[in-house]
Amino acid sequence: MIKLSRLDGEPFVLNADLIRYVECRPDTFITLTTGERLVVAESMDEVVDRAVRYQQQKHMVPHR
């Protein structure tokens, strides 16, 4: 899960596993695997960085 902000500044949490692709048009659009599209305040690079960190951390958590 990654924390992002809507254009009005309202924070929300997104399941990064659902991200299909991210575009900069000039606002940042995130298209999910469900087909839903979100517009966020963060830059495309910031969204990608957070999603990559999430994936890295997810695989570093030991399974019990």
C-alpha cells in the first residue's frame, strides 16, 4: 500500500499491486488493473518510487 494525495490534498492509500501504468499529462494519472483511473498530486516519478519501494519492502518481510 502506498500513501498518495488527491488534487485537493486529501490523502488516500492505494494498493500498489493494482497499478497498471502511470502517466504525466501534465497531472499524474494512475490507471489500475481494474480500468479505474485516478488523478494524484504526486509526480509520476514519486508514484513510481513509492510503488517500487512498496514492492521491495513487501518481498523483504519474512514469512512465518
